[in-house]
Amino acid sequence: MSRVDAGRRRGDLGAVSAELVAAVPAVLVLLALCLGGLTAATAQARAHEAATVAARLLARGAPDADARHHVSRALAGAHLDVGHDGGLLCATVTHTHRVVGVALPVSARSCALDAGW
């Protein structure tokens, strides 16, 4: 092995460390965004479930407070709006979900046949 080859190898010893230092933060940011997307999808599913149950409760004649209580238990900080659309009673649940410091609006609407009890 010549002196030139030995010198070149010694100079490359820190190359892997430098590449790793650059790659690890990028991988961590990507992981945080993926987990944030998963929590946002979960919040959307919870909002949809809460809107469905609230619409059914209200269509069956349950008190408005019961529906609001269910929505607040299913998704903390969520807001319930109730409206009528023809013969349907519709419940809309809105919520602001935070992902890595970014506020994402989450909304779900569900309707049930208004029995008018």
C-alpha cells in the first residue's frame, strides 16, 4: 500500500459520521410527520363516530346535553352543531387537531332519520 492510498483512507474516516448527522434529523422529521398524519386520521375517525352517535341520539329524542357530552368525551375540545335537512337530523362535529405545531381542521357530518319523538 502506498502512502497516497493510506492518506486517502485516513481522510475518509469521518465521511460516514457526517452523512449520518445529516440523515438522522431528516428521518426523525419524516417519522414525526407520519405519526402526525396517523393521529390526524384517528381524530377524523373519532369525529365521524361522535357525529354519528350524536345524530342518532338526537333523532331518538335524547336531550341535547347527552349528545354534547358524548361528543366531548369522544374528542376533547370538539364542537357540535345540529341542523335539519329535509326529514333528516344532521350533526356536525368540528375540532382543531394539532400536528407538529400545525393546526388542522377536522370535521365530520352525519345524519339520521328525524323520528320527531
